[in-house]
Amino acid sequence: MKAGIHPNYQEICFQDSSNGFKFVTRSCANARDKITLEDGRILPLYKLDTSSESHPFYTGTQKSVDNMGGRVERFRSRFGKTSAKPVEPATATATATAVASDQ
């Protein structure tokens, strides 16, 4: 391998700043701070705003669009159509037959 062209791939501790959750993984991310872990290792610290421990999708606190005060129902009543007309299979077959007979 060529020397001096590869990024610094090392173990880094990522910390969620919203709840203090920490996990260690290998990464090329640049970190300014250092942290001493429970096992005595000193690793670079990369601070995150959100991780899987605090993100609403993963914690189950995500709000559904359907139950947000009837907004979806109001939108559908104003702009939505009740149902679209389905295409009848007989019409599609008749059209295909007519096209085939023209050739």
C-alpha cells in the first residue's frame, strides 16, 4: 500500500450529547476531545446530537402522521378524491385485441 494516502482508521468513542449514551467503533472521523473509558482506554471522543438511543424512530416515540389532530383527514376532505375508477380488465383486453387485428 502507498504510504501517506490512507485516512487514520482508529477506534473512536461516540457519545450522544442528549442522553450520554456511548459506544466504541472504528472510524475515520476526526475528534478533538479524548475520553477515558471504564476499562482504562483513552480514546478520541466524537459527540453526536442524535443516536439510536435518542432518535424518535428507534425509541418508539415517533408521532404518526395519521393521528396528528386530523390534519390528514382535513387535507383529504379538501383536496383528495374519494376513490379512483379502476380500469376494467375487459376494456384492456378489447383494446389489445383491436390493436392486434390492425397489424
